[in-house]
Amino acid sequence: MKRRLHLTWIAALGAAFLGACAQMPTESAVGALQRAQTAMGAAQVNSLAFTASGTGTTFGQAYTPTAPWPKITYSNFSKHYDYANSAMSEEAARVRAEPTGGGAVPLMGTGEQKTSGRLNGEFAWNMTPNPSASPRDVDGRVHDLWTSPHGVLKAAASNAAQVSMATVDGQTQTALSFSVAGRFSAIAYVNAQGLVSRVDAVVPSPVLGDMPVVTWYDDYKDYGGVKFPSRIRQTAAGSAVLDVMVSDVKVNTPLVAAVPDGVRHFKENVVAEKAAETQGLGVWFLAGGSHNSVLIEMTDHAVLVETPLNDGRSLAVLAKARELIPNKPLRYVINSHHHFDHAGGVRTAASQGLTLVTSSAAKPYFEQALANPNRIRSDALATANAAGQAKWSVEGVSGKRTMSDDKRTIEIYEIQGSVHAQGFMMVYLPAEKILIEADAFTPGAPNAPAPTKINDNHLNLASNIQTNSLQVERILPLHGRMVNVAEFNRAIGK
């Protein structure tokens, strides 16, 4: 099923809520919660850990903008909820189940990726292998903690849930609707057996604004008086993201999730390094985080390549850009591709009235995404819209586009034939012989030995460089460090 960025799914959730409210409830919210808590043994659950396996997708990493997320297989999928301390851990081991699409999962048939994440209150971080702050994961993990089968009952009780009756998945069920301020809104459905069968939620997305997430809990089993589902399914933005079978459940085991100092005190840091200067016009490599940007000065304006991740990162990047070139307007943001980590600041750029330059394939996708509201927690674009200040536009590139004036030329190319994405853009500065690219090549550690197997993405980038007769001397990657082309050549066996 293809994802739809318009408000069909939001409207469906609203219709379900209104339909539920139209019927007289047969029990009070307190009564419904007590019935579910008793049936599920929730009162004795302070923490719960489960292990599962099954299938999923790499969220936000579709091969084409409107395609389903790429499929993956989980040999391990486990979560540990600590309700008493608003904390959670998640571990996974996964491999690709289809060859195309993005994400950090190794290319098809080349290995497994292991992930490890944590949440504690307002802080999220990943163990990679050292703790690394991940503010953009807070919303998703808060949602997962408090829409879990027992967590949603606790959250409903703490947030003045309203009760109604609704027909859901062919059954008459009790609907408990509530909101966790600034994080998500939800409707939890409790069936006749007192079990949470489904949770419909809306969460804020840096790319999509209001995003619907639907989770189903099926085939409950008893674990010492505590019931937990054997199967968990989930969709986000109308596309499947998870379908796992639970193999083990442990109740009230301790979770160690103390917030590391580096995570607690994390602030976005944009480090600017001048990469070139031509006729008095600079090019800056904006690093300091997991994702980089590049600022290009033109005669009477400036161009930024990439606004990544979310408002937090992209607002810091935009501020640094204006600090470096205070006397010229920033007019354009070039987006490398539609994957959510690289497009997470597109709404941020739009909030400041910038023109987005992306692939022609992604243009209608972003136009719809930028038109979506963000009502759960107002982001920069929603705030600008409310003030009548957001005047953005989107321009598409097919094949190649040149932006130039009397002192500098920027060439934008679609990378053809990549398994990573369609509508995949790279930027070339011919006078400086600089290539700017994302994900097609990420430099390894300095002086690392040449790989035993050449990465297909690297070979594809080399082919595109050759096809377009680009005379590349340096690469400014949107992950990793700036390097001379010799490092790329070694990576492709030259």
C-alpha cells in the first residue's frame, strides 16, 4: 500500500473518534481502565521486557518518494519498558529483504546491522557503540513506551482519557482517547475481554507534520498473571513498519538507562570549515554532527546544500549560514534526496521562505508534506504558517540543472542507476572541482585499508562521475569528513 501524505489517515482517525463519541458509552473511563488493568494484570507491571522476531521496514528510507518503506527481516527485535521511570531500551538485529532503498542496513546480502537505543524522560540516545544523543528519536520512543499494551493504560489514566464506544476491526470496543502534550494523541481500543487490541495515534514528524501511527496487539498469552500479545503489527503514514512474533516476556526486570552526561548536555554544534574561495566567494563545509551541510556563496545571494534531521539541527545550520554570509540573502536549499534523515529540515527551510531545489520526482511529495499541519507540537513551519510568514516554493530537477552568475557555477545532477534512491542528487562546483554528495560515498577512518568487496553505491557514484565528465578533486560528503578524491579512488579499487 502506498503512503499518502495528504490528510486521509488523519481524517480517518478523526472519523473514528467522532463515530465513537456519537454513541453512548456503556462504562465510564475509570471503569474501562479498571476492567482492562485487571484483565491484563497491569497493576503489577512496573517494567516489562519482550523479545521477538519477524519483519519490518526502514522507516523514511523509501526507494522512490511514494513507495512503501524498504522491507527488512529481524532475527531479533526486543524492547524493555520501564514505566516507573519513563525509560525504555530497544535492541535489534536486521538484514535487508529487498535490494533497493536507504538506511544504514548493509546492502542486500552483505551483512546484518545491530542497533541499540535508549530513552529516559526527555532524552534519547543510541549506543553506536558509545552513547550518542539522538533528539529526533525522542517522539518515536515516547510514543512506543506509552502506547505499548500496558503503557497505554497507564498513559490513559494519567491524561484524563475520554471514553466512548466504537466499532473497530469488526468488533464493538471501548475507545479511550487522550493526549500526551507535545508528544502524541491516541485512541486505545479495549475489547470485550479487557485487552488492548489496537492503538491509533498521531505523532509529530519532522518531514510529514502530523503522522498517523496504528498499532495492533493480537493473540495474548499469560505470563504469571500478566497478559501480553504474541503478535505486534504497526503502520506509519499508512505503510507497514513492523510485524513481529513475541517469543519471550519478562515482567519487572530492572532496566539500566541512566542518561549519560554527554546526552544530557547535548547541544547542536555546527563547525564551519572553509573548503574553497573563488573570486572572493567562499564555500564552507558545515559539520559537527552526524549529517553535514555545505554553504555556497554567490555574487548576490547564498545557496545551502542540505537541511538535515529536524528543526534542531537545521535551525542551527541556517543560523551558521547567515553568520558566515551576513550581507547576502540565503535563497535556495538543495536537498540531496527524500530520505527522512536528509529531508528532516525541509520544513525548517520552508519556514524561512527559502526555495527548495530537489528532484522532479520528489517535488510533489515535498509540496504535499509542506502543506501538512503539525498540530501535536508546532514546528518552525507550523509557527510561521500561523503567523502568515511562510512563503516557500519547490523546484524540481530532471537530469541536470545549472545555477550560475558571473563568478560561480553550481551544477546539480541526478545520480542515475543507484539502488539507494531515485531522485538522488549530487552537486558539483566545476571551478573548484568539488563534489557534494550524500550516502553514495561516506569516507571511512583515515588510512583505513581498501575494502575486500567494493560497495555498489561507490561504484555507481564513480560511474555517474565518469558519465558526466566531472573532474573531481575533493569530495564534501554529507556524512563524515571532507576528503581528497584519492580516498574515494582507493575505496573503488583504483
